[in-house]
Amino acid sequence: MNNLKALMETRGDLEKQLNQIILDAETENRGITDEESARFDALEQQIRQIDATVERANRARNIERQEAPEEENVRKEERAFADYILGKATELRAGEQNISMGNNSAVVPVTIADRIIKAVKDRCPILEGATAYNVKGTLKVPVWGKANTTHDIAVGYQQEFTEITADAGAFTSVDLSGYLAGALTLIGRSVENNGAFSVTDFIINQMAEEIAVWIEGQLLNGTGSNQAQGALYTKTVLTAASATAITADELIALQALVKQPYQANACFTMHPDTFVAIKKLKDGNNRYLLSDDLSGDFPYRLLGKPVYLSDNMPKIAASKKAILYGDYSGLSVNFREDISVEVLREKYATQHAIGVISWFEFDSKVTDHQKLAALAMKAS
């Protein structure tokens, strides 16, 4: 505020000098000299610059006033959430601190739940890369294909005055509904005696870890035809020659199964044990086959593409799909019910713990089999 006042005082002095130039010329009954004209322009430019600065300062204050209530609301929700976890329930008043109270639980504010969801996406690359929807009811994802084994749209040379043979493909659909899922994290009440860390951040990270691990497992492996199906349900499958080993040639062949237009965002996903086995591949002279193509950076790289490691991926074993390759957007995910979070204080009191439970409805299926390919080990 003091700076703006000083600027306005300077502006007043400049305006007086500008007016004095005109007054001097009128008093002496003459025109403005070149020197006075240059000075007049310089003073005018300074005034314009001050006006622009003042205008921007006023706009900045208006933005701050608009954002302050929202930021303050977020802080109130975080304080209320932390207070509830720390057992300060007496400070909660309906409509004041944005915690919805149930019989034995409290619903976590939206701002906290949103931070949990963001943390889940940060930790789970396949969820981040998948094609996501938020549709109530059943979502039908259209899929184009041939009407049968011979009928499809055909393009070719034609002759004038000759009929073109009509043919067509067909649209089918992959249905995504919603299956109820939940995650529960127990947190010891000892957090009430520890003020060295943010209770809110601690719970968000714990909840996000639980949800991320579970969702990643579903989006990779799925559960079956009656629930969510993961990316490994792709119909594009290469079968390895062995049930216990993978060759470099098979990795190259797997990568080639994904068409070139979908290679830009493609990556490998495998169990850490599988990656170690691949890194150890050697030729007849005991030299590592892929040593020049693997770096120590994360994500690792294999055949020029990122490699993500997941404990949810199957290990190398007979009939198991040990490696996934491709663009995750070939997998569609529908969150029919947004992730909601509740805090349970009384239910786990006998364990000296607090429960944080999350519910959501989701479904997933491969909707573009051209984008995803899997390497399946030979059956025993």
C-alpha cells in the first residue's frame, strides 16, 4: 500500500512538470521547442507506466480477494480433519469445519479425498495412462472391426462407369459397468502423541498406497469375466518357447506386435524378478546381450522403451503372462462412483487404532487390443 501511495505522489509531480511545459510555451507566446517536446514525451511515458503499474496492482489485489476464501476453506478442512484424527471432536461444529459426522465415522472433506486420488495417479502409471471415464450406469465403448472374417471396408482402384462393390465392417461394444471396491488403512493412535509430522499428509500417503497397489493389480491382472479385467486380457499374445526363460528375440518380437502408430507411448511392464532375468541375458561369449540398451535411470529402458516394475505382475512360470508391452490407453477404466473416504474412530478402539476406509465403484476392460501385447510363457 505504501509503495502505491509513493507511486501516485510521483505521478502528481510528473503531471505538474508536464503541465508546466505547456504553460511556459503559452506564457511566452511560442511553440514547444524540440527539447521541451522530447521532455514532454518522456514525462508522458513515465505517467503511463505508473498508471499501468497501479492498474495491475489493483487487479492483483482483486485476484487475492477472490482466492482467499477458497484457500481458507481448504485450510479449515485440513485442520478439521487433523483435529478429528487427533481426538479433538469437541471442536467440531456442524457447518463450521466441513466434517460430515455419521454415527461412528466422519466423511473426509472433498479436498482431502481429491489429494488421495491425485497421489494414486502419481504412483500408478497404468491408471494414469489408461483411458478413464466417469459414467453412471453401463458405459458402452464402441469398437470397430470386420463384420465377419471376409467383410470389411475395401479400398482399391476403380473404373469409371463400373459399380463399386459395397462392403462394410461393424461396430461392436465393450461394456464397462461398476464393481464395488474398498480399501482400509489402520493407523495407530500414537499419532496423537506425535506432533512432528502432518497427520493429513501421513494419512493421504497411506491411503493412496493401499488404493494404488490394489487398483494397479486389477488394471494389470483383473479378476475375471464377472469383474474388472486387466491389460493382460489383451488378445495380442506371443507365446515363449520356454516355460522358464525369455530370449532377446522374443522381446523384439513382442515389441513388434504393437503397430507403429501406437509405439510413441508404449512401455514394458514386468515383475522385478523378470527384469533381473532379462538383464542377465548373455551370448555365447558370456557378454550381456542388452547391456547397451539398459540404463540405471528410472524408469529403466529396454529396446528404447521405458520399463515399469510391478510386484503385481506374474513372475516367470508356465502359462503365465510375464511381460506386458504397449500403450496403456488401450485399457479403458470407468469410475462409476468417485472415491469416497471415511474415518472410523470407534470401530478399532480395542486395537488402539483409527481406520481410514475408502469406497469406489469401477470397471476396466481392454478396448483396443492393437495397443497392448503380452508375452505368455509356454505351458508346462
